[in-house]
Amino acid sequence: MRLPLSALLSLALLGLTAPSLARADGPDKVSIYESEDWIAARIAASKRGEREILQIPIVTRSFGWGSMAPRHYLGESPDTFGPGPWLAPSGAELPSVSDESGGVALVEGYFTGTTTKEDLRNADGEPEEWLYTLHDFEVIAARPLKDSDDDLMLHRLLWGAAARDDAPPFSDDRPHLVIVKSITHRGDSLAKGQQRAAKEVQTLKDAGFADATSFDSRRASALACCFETVIAGRFATEAEAVTLRKALDAKKIKAYVKKGW
């Protein structure tokens, strides 16, 4: 599939200085069909060194196109380009897809403010439009797009100090989590969610679950961003986690078991 000139011009604009928008300009969510200015503002913020954690759909294109093109972009279908831009994702892996048909993932992460060139032109440098600029995007978490995600919205989840706060990933041998509650983080501060989580943790401790704690969900690669996750414990085996969940059930405390990484 050869890209229309209008799409190429739109991409070129995204690679230039972003529109003169204030730092907090624009809504925290926008339809994918009305997102070009919003995306440009997010890229501009990243170039200023401002981290914003976003939720966006990243496409792995199909191999049925009639032109050479990068593999990843912001969009909704592996067969059409959509609003763009082209992306160079890194960090957490995207869900595996068929090379022939491609696929779409719902991803949380952030633009890094840098770009990567991908030159797919022939030895004569033709066609010129096959020299692409990809925007580097650090993936925190990703899952396949679901049918229930039809009304695609792009979200700005965290920004400011909240987005910059380090959330070092867990790497030990206790990945099986007994999750009691996930409290949404939104905006430029984590404090409100952490305060609510602290109350939930204390309730669990008072009920006899001494290992209860909470953590930023970015620390567990299989969890979605951006939540303060309240757990009653975490274990090396699923069987151990299920035993604790049953103990919670006995006290009428709802919980579920999930492998976090």
C-alpha cells in the first residue's frame, strides 16, 4: 500500500517543531480520529524533556502493503496507516503477531523525545519518501487490542513528577500476586493514590494479613499502568498465592491471583 501524499505531509509536520501549544494544553484523552494535534503536542513535550505516560494503540503493520514502510505506527489497523506517527518501540515487548496479518496492541508508555531514521530506499536513494523518521517510544506495558476497545481513545495518564518517579521493576522469584485492589493514578501526583492504598493496606494488616503492601503497577511488567496495586502477598508459586486468596475469601475480602512478571 502506497501512502497518500497527505499522510506523508502529516508525518513531516510531526517531525518538525510542534504547534505553539501550552505545556498543559489539550485534553487528557482524545479520539484517535481527532488526535494529530494532540500527538504533536505530546511529542513536543517529550522534546522539551517532559515525560508524559500515555495509553495509545501501536500497530504492527501487515506485509500486504505495496510500499516499503516501517513496521510500527500509531493507528487502529495493520492494513492502513492512520494518524501516525511512525514509531520505534522499545522496553516491554509488544504482543506477538502474525508476520502476514500484523496486529494492534494497546500500550502504555512514553515518547522519549528522540527519533530514529529508517532508510528503506534503493541504492539510488529512490523513492525519497522511503526515508522515514521514527519517534522513539518506551513501552511500559502492552496487551492485544480487544473488541471492546472499538471506540479508541488516546489517554495521557501521568505527567510531571508522577511520570518521572522511578518505578524499578521487580526481578525476584515471587511473581504471583494476590491482588486486592488497584487504585488509579492520574495526573501529576501519585500521593492521592498512595494515601488511599495505605488505608487499604492497613485494613488488610488489621485483618491478619501481615505481608500486605502496595506498589506502583509499573514495577510489574504484566500489569497495566498506572495504578497503585494493593496486594495481600506475593509468592514463588501460584499454589501459594491461591492458598492466601482462599484465606481472604474466608474473611469475605475479594482478591484474585495474577502473575506480575
